[in-house]
Amino acid sequence: MVEVTLWGALAAAAEGNSKVEVEAKNIRELFKKLSERFPGLTPLMDRGIAVAIDGTIYRDTWSKELPAGAEIYLLPRLAGG
């Protein structure tokens, strides 16, 4: 079980939950379980979400394992130019 902090619009899409506990072994499984639990997150996930694990940001690294006790944040991807 890992505790995940949902940042910004992600928390609103998760029924106002800014922290959730999820049983997941990697990023792919985390996204799947969050999407099942909070369908409102799916469109945001489809646009792209950055995952920070203990301060390191992972993008498109779906097989990255989630260590027990890790600090995990999900952030909407920022667009700019």
C-alpha cells in the first residue's frame, strides 16, 4: 500500500481527496487502480500526469516500482512554450 498525494486539479477529480492510499506495485498499476476508483481522473491521466517519487519526476516510465514508504506525488503535466 502506498500513499499518494494528488496535486491541483487531480485532487478535485478524485472527489476532493488530496491524499489516497492505493495497493500498487508500479506506476502503471497505480494509474489503473486510481482510474477505477476515481473515473474523473481518467481524462487528466490521458492528457498526461507526472509522477514524483521521493523528489524524482518520472514521465512515461510505467514499470517504475513504487517503494514502500516512498513520498509519491501526482501532478498534472505543465504545458508551455
